[in-house]
Amino acid sequence: MGMLTQKQAKAIGHAWIDKWNDSALSDYGLLYADNAVEVSTIANKLIHISHGQVKGKKTLMHYWEALRLRLPDYHYTLESINLYKGYVIVHFSIPALNAKAIAKIELNKHQKIERIQISHV
């Protein structure tokens, strides 16, 4: 993958936040590669056997649907977007959980999310 610019990183971060907050998960899923992996402390709590790791876009779609059913007010509020060593770093808050989180987004050569790590702080 070529080097991302800060402008591209901001566009990707904004799309990631905005599409999550929209009601259509299908649009959110378009940001992800078919073989995407999400590692999340929330996933670890919801799907105990996953060790916090959810693999593949189809499985991710089911996980996101379950997350939305369990936490209907689970929306993201953007705080900042940065580019660090080729990764898009998104700092955001989750008002429904009164929590802050950081997403480290790794893209493939098609600028689809290949791996994302979400840490709740």
C-alpha cells in the first residue's frame, strides 16, 4: 500500500465514525475487506470465546448487529484523527458507555480496513 496522507487518513476516520453512526450497517461494512479482523475489548466481553478477535466481514456484520441490539445507543463521537506509521488512529468517545476509545486502523492496498484494534480506555 502506498503511503497515506493526513488528508486521506482524516477522510477514512470520518467515514468510519459517520458510517457507524448511520443506521445502515451495510454501508459501514463497505469500509471493510472481506478478510477483515477486528480486535476489541467490547468483543471480548460480548463474545467470550473470541478472545476479543472477530474475523471475516460476514462474522463482523453479525457481531455488529448483535452489538446494536444489545446497545442501541452505541454511537461514536469523534475526538481526533491522526496518521501514525501508516495507521489511521481515531480517538473517539462512546457516550452510552461514558467511555473513551482509540481505534488503530490498518488498510489494504484498496484502502479497505484489513485490521482494526479498538481499545477502550
